[in-house]
Amino acid sequence: MKLKSTLLILIASISYGCTSVPTLSEKEAVIAKSTPSPKEGKSAIYVYRSGIIGGALKKDIWINGKCIGESAPDVFFQEEVEGDTEHQISTESEFSPNHMNLFTKAGENYFIEQYIKIGAFVGGADLELVSVDKGKKAIQDLDLAVKGNCSSKFE
């Protein structure tokens, strides 16, 4: 019975706990949420996480092996990258990072949803490219996270 209670508490905290990461000012968030055109020759990648599933978990995000930041529920990151180039976007998961490759066209914005999934011991994370319309709408209610803080090394 004690083991069953402990497992239920663990599952509940992984699924519905609450954690946070440092965020930037509302002014900076408003600018990013307006999804301005990237600088000449660049593309912008927005990675966001919303919802309460896995609320107690923070998960690192990397682009081309560079730490973008540690996500938590209801935050997003914006990163300009070279346009007309393929990029590897990665997220920390349960045992090893999950990766996706994305060819970006210069002058375009791209939106990637990071989502938490059930794992064997703790929740894992994965990434999904979403439409510009869906991504723009999703980030409107999120906070812009501070970049550059990852808790693990890129593998």
C-alpha cells in the first residue's frame, strides 16, 4: 500500500506540479510576440511549451548544440539562426535528447512546440513543428524565457 501511495504522489507531481524559469520583461515579450521579420539572411525559431502536463519538469532546449534554455510550462524562446540552412533542434528527454532537423528559409519564422510525454521513470519531452498561425496564437499567452540556462550538457 505504501508503494502504491508513493507512486501516485510521484505521478501527480510529475504531471501537475508547478515549476518556473526566469523570464524577461513584458516589454521584451510583447516585441517577440509580434513575431517581427528576422534580420536579413536570418530565420527565427520559436520554441514554446504550454499546458500543465509535466508541470514539475524543466527540460533543456538546444539549437545546433547551443543551449537555448531550460523550459517550463507556459514559456517560449525566440532564436535567430542562419537562413537557408538546416538546423538541429533538440530537447532533453528521459534518457537522451530527442532531435528534429529543420531547414529554414531566410526571412521566415518557425514555431516548434515542446511537449511532455509519459516516461518510464520521469516524463520525457519531444518536439513538433506547428503552423505559423498555431504558433503565433500559442505564444500570446506565454512568457518569454531567459536564454542560456541549461541544466545538462548537450549529447
